[in-house]
Amino acid sequence: MTIVIKNGRVIDPANGLDGPKDLLVYKGRIKALESPGNISFNAGEKPSVIDAKGCIVCPGLIDMHVHFREPGFEYKETITSGCQSAAAGGFTSVAVMPNTNPVNDTRAVTEHILSLARTDGIINVYPIAAITQKLEGERLSEMADLKDAGAIAFSDDGRPVMNNELMRRAFEYSKMFKLPLIQHSEMLDLTEGGCMNEGMVSTELGLKGMPTEAEDIMVYRDIALLEKTGGRLHVAHISSKNSVDLVRQAKSRGLSVTCEVAPHHFTLTDEAVRGYDTNTKMSPPLRTIDDVEAIKEGLRDGTIDIIATDHAPHDIADKQVEYQNACFGIVGLETALPLSLKLVDEETLSMVDVIKKLTSTPADIFNLKAGNLSLGNEADILIFNPSLEYSIDISKFHSKSKNSPFDGWKVKGKVIHTLVKGKTAYSENKNQCSS
């Protein structure tokens, strides 16, 4: 199938493109990128034409931190529903965390996830394997076998690796395989029983807090081990001011450390918990305005490399309980783009920078053949209207779960088309590019 995308503003940070271009997709790959009106194709061809006037055309977004729950927790999410949610949010590639049942700590589970993605998915799915067997933090997983099966990184996300010696060995082994370790940074003895950020708000609400020091100490430890062993460290869902500073200092010393931030951590503070809405409960928790401002500065100066959602679907029964008993986590794939575009409106980042943190930079960190519009590449493409206003409606989410604190929020930035390998993975009922 031949597709012509015309009249759009093409932004491709990897190739330094930002301007009006027409794009030709042929047999699932990008065949041409020309000035408006200059696309040519074979005589007799009748290409499908997408008029992207008023819209931005960019590489499909990449989310390096999602939970699709399959195998084991299909009542919350499946590979199928997770991919549909991702496509609706403009994502064409995602990396799935290993805290499934069974845990992704063996070749069989990794291959099962990839098989499900091939048969049931509509986007690219990359498995992240466990650092330790069964996420128990006691014995390393078979890293070589997992890499060979298709794992692109290692993480015990949801639980940190508490044992210092084991984490040191994990760095040493992962260095041999040239894959990063992704750490959920939390000292569990400091957060046990906690359900929100420790501070004035938690005291007023009578809820046990989770201090920022729990994150900071773990980030410091991992950087210290990284400096000794080499390898690569990726700090997941960074949320505290001091942790951002620690990563900044480590980078200044030339260490191979990267980090991500989730949109909720630069959008909300712990003040959002005052209504006891369990959809504001996540780990790490929502922090203070000082932490949010530090995160925004980290995004500006490049300390924070990428934006990742930590998409964590939960059934309604997991959230309709007392705040302290509710599961941690929110869905994020279908709200990430408009929330990230708020950074553009407030001049924290440029449009190009936001797209870069959602496309080419995660591709570079995790060595993916994605995140750009280079000729010959698979046509993973997002078309979105940056100025179209709408209200977030969780009842319309494609995810099986609806646990989001952003229901009813008025936002700008609407996904119009998501193409994966030149095929439509998501499309609005009508073209809204010109609005």
C-alpha cells in the first residue's frame, strides 16, 4: 500500500528536520521525504492520501516503561489492549516490564511475550527481563539466555534490588551483554507501609509517608556501584529533587547513567492526594512543588533524558478501597502526549525537545531501530494536532483499566493517526488536522 502524507509540519529530531514536508510510504517503509508538492510515485498508482495540514508528523512515540500485565493479570491489561491503548496515545513501540505471573525471568516467558506481541499486538513490543529470579532479589536471572531470547534491558521494576553485592554483580554481568539495568529506586525499609509522599500533606491527611530520601539513597548507591563496575544504569520514574541532582553530577563525571520521568511527576504534586482519590497513588509518589520544579529543570538541561509513562493498569476493585490499601499506579499511555505538550505551552521545552524525549533519545538509549523518519526505515509514524483542545474521558480509553487522575482535564494535543509499518494502528473517525 502506498500512502502520501502531505501538508504537515514534519519534526524528526534524529535527522534535524522541522518544517513543511510531504512523506511517501511504500510497502510499509519510508520511501521519500520532499518539499510540499514534490512527492512522485509510479504511474497508475492510487495512493491513500492523508492531509496533515495543521498537524505535526513525527516518528511514532516510544515508551520504555509500561506494564501490560500479561501473562498472569489479564483482567487488568493484555498485550492486545495495551497495544491498542499505546496506539491511541501515539506510541508505536513500548518496552514491557517483567513483573508478570510468571515473572519474565526465563527464555520461555520472554519468547511467550514476543509471540503474543506478534499475533495479538498492533505495535512493536520489547520485553525487559528481570534482574533477579522471581523478582526476589536473591539470585541473578540467566541474563545471557534472556538477552538471546530478545530482552533489551533488565529490571526488577516494582521492587528494587536491595542487596548491594547482588546489584554489583548485576552491573558486571549486564556490562558484558551491553544492556542497561533499570532500577526502581526505593529503600524499602524507609517506605514500608507508606502510601504517599512524606511531608506536610501526608501529616495533615493522616497517611503514612514515603520520604524522598528512600529514592535518593538508592540512586546514590547505584551510581556508586556503577562507578566501580562500569556498565549502564537507567533510573526509572525519577521524582525527587536530590535524585535529579545526583544524576546530573554523575553525568558530569562521565558515568553512563540515564533517567526517565513520568508525566504525572511533572504535572501533579502531593496536593492532589487531598481528595483521597486512589488514582493519585503511585510509586514513587507524587512529590512537592520543589521536586516538580527540579524535574522541569532536569528536563530543560538534559539531565532527564526521556519521558516514559510507567503505564500501570489496575482493575476498579484494586482502586476502590481505602487509600492506604489501594494498588500503586495509574494508566498513562493515552494521556502522555497532551500532558507532555503542557511543557511546550509553559516554555519548559520546545516542541522538538518533547518529541525527541519521546522518540529518538529512548531509541538511542535502548538501541532500538526506531524513533526516526530516515529513508528506508519502517514507517512508524504519528500524526497529531498540537492545538486541538478536548477533555480527557477515561470511559473512552482503549486500555482495559481506567485508573487515571486526569479524567475531565482540558488538554491540547490530539492523536489523529498512528501508523506502524505503514499500517493504520489508530485513526480518529474524521481527519481533525485542519481544526
